[in-house]
Amino acid sequence: MSEWLKETGCKPVGSAYAGSNPAPPTAVTEYQPTNQLSRRAALALEFPALDEFDDPKLEWRRLFSELLGTFLLVLAGAGGGLLNVQTHGQVSLAAAVIAPGLMVMAIILFMGAVSGAHLNPVVSVAFALRKDFPWRRVPGYIFVQLLGAVLACLFLKAVFGDVGNVGATVPGVGFEPWQAFLIEAALTLGLVSTILGTSSGAQNVGSLGALGVGGYIALAGLWSAPVSGASMNPARSFGPDFVLGDFTNYWVYLAGPLLGGLVAVGAAWILRGPGGGPVGRAAGSGRLEG
């Protein structure tokens, strides 16, 4: 026990060790942190698996989780648009935009605890800006997210051929790129706000966060897909553009979501103050066990 007290910087209350005028001994001894109690030790008391956040031996699992999750997301997102063309409308526009939302919901539920289920470079950057995710892990996450998107589009092209621009996101007919840019920024503001809000300590809703995020993606696509394709994700748009070798409109789907994500981080600070709390960090980084 004395070794634990030295390590955490706690002192017992209600025993002879509490000070010169100790309270009467009780059956249960309580421990209060001193000013020397480190933030990490405090978090470790609440989350025993905290050290696994920074364990490099487990990083490959997180990266594989992001690779697989982004592959599945882009498979649904780009595949829906591709099959809308391939089947001459049998897969409706509504179905094509709802499918990614349902896929994200499933991905968060089955692997969110492994990597945080970012699936989106903007989400990784947003969590890092909120201090809920270490910056040193951001490049690896972004790389595997882009790779997962490319692999999904290569798979779609191998199966269906060069149909429907492999599900590429482009400004809709009759809309200018600047209009698509602004819509992508606004949509991503809402998406990242939903993600940060449902994973915060003040408003953590646990598994229901998957419903909120997936529902938002579907809702955003239902009204805005004709304008921009409702990407909200630079990785989702990168996959088809890379396979096609055409990045003409990619700036829309890179700059727009980045702008929206930055504004969402600012809004989160106004609404809930700085991040870095245990609940937000657990949501942003994942909680691996074993």
C-alpha cells in the first residue's frame, strides 16, 4: 500500500497517517489526491487500461481497425453511387446516401473501442486539437484511412469496371465548385460537432453515439447530396479520385471539410471548454484490452 501511495501521491484520510490531528479511525480508509497527484495517475484510477492508449505494441491493431473501417465506409459510400448508375436507378439516391450512415453506425459499434473509429482525417485532426488524441498518431491514422479508401475503390473497379466514376464525389450539375465547398464545410461542421459532442464527458451517450453520428451522415446526404455528394471526408473523396487519376475537384473535398472541422473544434471549446478529459480521450483514442 505504501508503494502505491508513493506512486500516486495520495495520502489517506481517516487514519493516523492523515496529519497531526487525524480523524478517528474508520473501517474504510479514504484516499485523497495531493497537489502532486499527476493527471495521468488520476486518469489511471478511472481507466485502468489507460497505458494501452500509448502502447506502441498495440498500434498495429488501431491502424488495421482504421484501415478496415474506412474500407467498409468507402465501399458503401462510393459503391452506392456506382450502383445507382450501374443499375439505372434501382439503388436510389436516398439509399445511396443512407447506406454510409448505417455503415458508420455499425463500424462504431463493432470496433470503436479499438481505434476510436475516426474513419476520416478531419476527425483525427479534430480529436488531436481537442487533446483527446496524440498528434504523433495522426499521420499513421490518415495514411491508413487514405489507403483503405483507395483499396475500396480498387475493389469496386475490379468488380464493376469503370462505372459511375467509381463513386467519385463531384459538384452536382448546375452547381459551382465554390457552392459545393461551402456545403461541405457546413456539413462537416455538423458532423464533427456531433462526434465531439457525443464523446464528451459532459454529454457522453455511449453506444448511442453511433446512432447520432450515423443518423447525421444519412440526414446530411438526404438533402445535400445533389450539391456536393455529401462527402464530409477527404479520405472518402480521395479513393475514387486516386483510382481515376483526376483530382480536379478534390480541393473542394479537402478544404471544405477541413474548414468545417476547425470551426467545429472552436464551437466545442465554446460549448464545453478545452478537451483532454478521460471520457473524450477514451472515445478519441479507443480502449484496447489484451
